[in-house]
Amino acid sequence: MRKLYVQKGRLAEHGASTISDINRKKLYLIVGKWGRHQDVLSVYAISGTPLAEIKQRGFGLLPHFDLFKHNELVGSLRRYHFGRKDILIVRRLNWFIVGDLYTSHYRIFHGRHTIMTLQEVTLPYGDYLELSINNAEDEVLCICIVAILDHLVHSISKKRTRSYNLRIKYN
């Protein structure tokens, strides 16, 4: 099992983010943006080799994303929200993701087999998301899914802040 780290909140921003190991060795680069139909995030090896892409296909309460690995569609992710719990299903890969949107604690399953766990950790150099991935072949797709989860967390927190600011303004 390998543990990877990304700075919390960086995947949802425009620009580039790096994924590193516990020794802070950079392994992957994520480039792209969210927000419009057909926007794309791409995952590259640190050497610059393209590995995977996420394409946003739908908006609204239940967004839809397509996952590509080596320019081939490998899965389609859809989110289902149940109060504090999130359930995401990746069709074609038969992955099932369950977790808590507010604590960033998620697990990815294929049947009864755990593919990845995600949790928030505080390291000496800041707050990070820790990805514990069982199989190296699944790393790039797991990174794509974490980018989607991070995007969902920040889009919800932006809506809450906007709503809170409007209530203060009109009270």
C-alpha cells in the first residue's frame, strides 16, 4: 500500500497541483480547471507523460464525470448525496465510493475489496489529503476521483459562504 499526499483544497483551484509521497517527492501533476461544460483536469506523470483525464459532463446537484486513462474511456462517475453521506458510483469499473463530504473521509471499493482510503491529515507543512492506495495500477484513477471529491467539497463550501454572506447582508 502506497500513501500519496496532496495539499487540501489545491485540486479544486485553477492551475496545477502536485501529488507527492511521504518524503515530499513529487510523483504526479494535475493540470486543468472546473466550472464550465466540457472542462477537463489532466493527470500527468512528473516527467510530463499524460496518464488520465476527467471530463465534466453534467452539472447540478448530481454532477456527472467521465474518466479517461491513456485517452480511453474507462469509467463514468455519478454522485448521489444522502445528507452528510456521499455515495459515488463509477460505472464500467464497478467501483463504489462512500464517505463524508465534510470530513473528507472516503473509501473506494470494488466488491468487498478496498481500493483506496482518503482522509485529511495535518503534516508539519500544512493540511493534506492522504490517499492510501492498495494497487499502483489504480493510482491515477484514484487521483482523478480525489480531484472530483475535492471539487465537490469546495463547490459546496462556496455555496454555503455565499448563502451566509447574503443572510448577513439582508438582515
